[in-house]
Amino acid sequence: MNYTFGVDKGGTTIKIGLFDNEYNLLDKYDITTVRNIDGSQIVIDTVNKIKEIMEDKKFSYDQLSGIGIAVPGPVKNNFIISTANINWNNFNVRESFEELFDEPVRIVSANDANSAALGEHIMMNSNSSNTVLITLGTGIGGGIIINNKILEGQTGVGGEIGHVPLDEFYNFECGCGRVGCSETVGSARGINLLVKYHLSEADGSVITTRSSAQQIFDAAKSGDEFALKIVDIYSKYLAKLSNTISVIITPATIIFGGGISKAGDFLINRIQEHYLSMVSFDSQRETKFKLAKLGNEAGMYGAALLLK
Ligand SMILES: [Zn+2]
């Protein structure tokens, strides 16, 4: 039996998954780190943990197919350009890991959102080679898979779906410094901004400016008219985002993940309905809309699958 490790470096934890030949998750481990820790210490801690697991599971370097590493920042050809919260800037992740092992180990690295897209793409088993993952959280993240490969782009930031210019009506400010990016209307923050903007129409609604995205969806599901209006505006923007992506790359599947995707089919069906009213070509109608399956393990799965 051969083994693969998938490592996902998050804000303060490093998730390590141990996978078999078929990329079934056998075991998972967490290492907790502190923010802004020295990057090289993270490499040492991770490698030590992996060695410990190998010893514990009694397998040798011959049985180790490799280690995939997902990191929060742009990655180009295993070279990390910059990262949030850790000092891994202009950092050769492959070499830094390789030199700490006693024998040669195959190391591959990619951006975490792109890794998550790869994880969802492969584990979805859809027989298609083109997938887009849209992660709906505080912001919007995601990744683009073309011909079963991550689209890194020229500078490692391919798939910055959260900053597709989308809105010219509300003009909410984006963290990137511009206005109207998809995440200003399509993220958890976006849905709150929409509530604030339309608050004068909220008579008789349970929704307030402090309502969470989940509360807004729950209210909409139980027929709250104001919540339904907000969800409709929100879904329309995500449909527009899907259509923008679709006319360029025509993915077979668009997968929605992240906290807001817990709203489930109620949300996905609305997005798809609006999407179908926007498409230019019949071929775009074939794009399937699905919910992500791997949750917060997608990055770890995707990291391991980088070695596939
Ligand atoms: Zn932006």
C-alpha cells in the first residue's frame, strides 16, 4: 500500500490528512500554530509530525507517494509568492520541505482555494474535466479547474472569483480597494450590506442589520418577504457571476461551497433559475449547479490530489 499526505495550512491550524492509493482519507491530524509565526518553524513542525505519523503507521519512504501542500496565498510552480499570517513570502515550499526529509520525497504545492477546487472536482466524480468552485464565506473564494488542472494564471492568482467586477448599482467597497466586486454583494458580508441598504423596506420582517446569513436564509425559507427579496437579489448576483464565468470557460459544473452554501438547494436552485434566464448560448444550459461535499476538508483532499 502507498500513502499520500495532504497538508492544508490555514490561519492558525495545519490540517494533515493521510490518504491511501485511492485517495480515501485514512486519518487526519491538526497542528495548532500561532499567527505570524516564522515560516520555517511551520515547515519543521509539519515535517516532524509527518515523520511521527510514518513511524506510528509503520510505513517507509518507499511507500510514500508524496506530500501535497495547500497554502493561503498565490502559488506558482511550487513557489509561494506571498501568504497571509505566515512569513512564507517568495518561498520555495518544495525545497524547504524536501531538505528536512532523510530520503527524497515528492512535494507539490498550490493555493488553498485552488486545492479545494481540485478536491471537490475530483471527489465529485462527475466525469467532466472542467469545474469551477465558488466558496461563499465572509468573502468569495474559489478556484478554476480546466482539463483536470488548476488554473494558476501567469502570477499564481488565477481564480480570484471574489473580485470579478459585478455590481454598478450599490457600489459597496471591496477589501481590494475597488467597488462592486462580486464579494461585495455575493459574500456573507455582501448579504449584510444588502440588508442595510434595503432596511427601510423591512417592515414586518424578523431581519435586522445584525442578522446572520443563516438567519436571513432561514427567514426566507419560512416565507419572510423581506428576507426573500434579499435572497433574490443575492442569488441574482451569484447567477450573474456564474454566467460571467460560464461564457468564458463553460464549466461542466459550478460547485458552491463555504458557510453560505449550507442554505442548500434553496439557494442553488434560485441561482440556477436566474442563471438560465441570463445565458447567451444553449450550451451554457448544460452547466450543472452543485453543492460542495468536502466542507473544510476540501483543501486537505485537494492538496493530496495534487499528486494524482
Ligand atoms: Zn475586490
